[in-house]
Amino acid sequence: MNFRLLTIGVAIALAAMGCSSDGDDAGEVVEQYVEAYNSGDIDAVMAVFTDNSVVYGHPFSPESAGLTAIRSVQIDDLAAGAATDAYSISNVEVNGDTVTWDHVWVSSSGDEICQEGQTAVIEDGKILTWTWPSADSTCPTNG
């Protein structure tokens, strides 16, 4: 009985501190995606999505619902990206289960696409919804 009370107490304390007992951090899920994408491992990319995930506004598809549709878009996206570190993120902000960030994507021909305001809702350590901004923009040139 004391062990059960201790377990409940620890769970309450973690919740009060803003931590989940399973250690899921919404920002880390987006970082996992970036790492998987840059490794070119489609199975690792897909591991960050749920069976019910929906991606809105991706340049290759206005809406992709479910793992089969998302996998198809991600395969095309990976094929069009640069061989090394095609996807990078910045300005990551986490608010509960919602993550927003900016990104730069580099194509296989070296063109850079910048977007501000990517938004994902994370559920149980995976991307449930991912909404892309409405328009692509070319990155400013350096110097």
C-alpha cells in the first residue's frame, strides 16, 4: 500500500513540475524528426508520426492523413532534399503540446527554402498534426 501511495505521490509531483512521467517533451519530438530526416531513414522519420497523424500544407501535398499518405510525401521530400543535413530548424518554441519553429530546407540542387511558423501538436510523444505556413519564401542571401 505504501508503494502505491509513493507512486501516486511521484506522479503528482512530476505533473506539478510540468513533467510527464513518460519523459515525452514536445520539442524533442521535432528534433527527432529532424535527425531522422537528415539521416535519410524513412522508418525513423515515420516513427515520429501516429496512425492518425495529419500534415497540412506540405509543398508536395496540401493534406496527408494517415501513415501511408505521410510516408509517400516524406519519401518524395527526402528524394528532393540535399544529401546531407537538408533540414534545419531554429526559433523552436514549446507551449504545452504545441511546438512552433522556423526551418531551412536545402534541395538536392542547393536551393534553400525558408519557412517561418511550422506548428505541430504532439500527442504521446509523436506528431499528431503538423501545419506548414501558407507560403514558401527564398532565404535571404548572406552578405
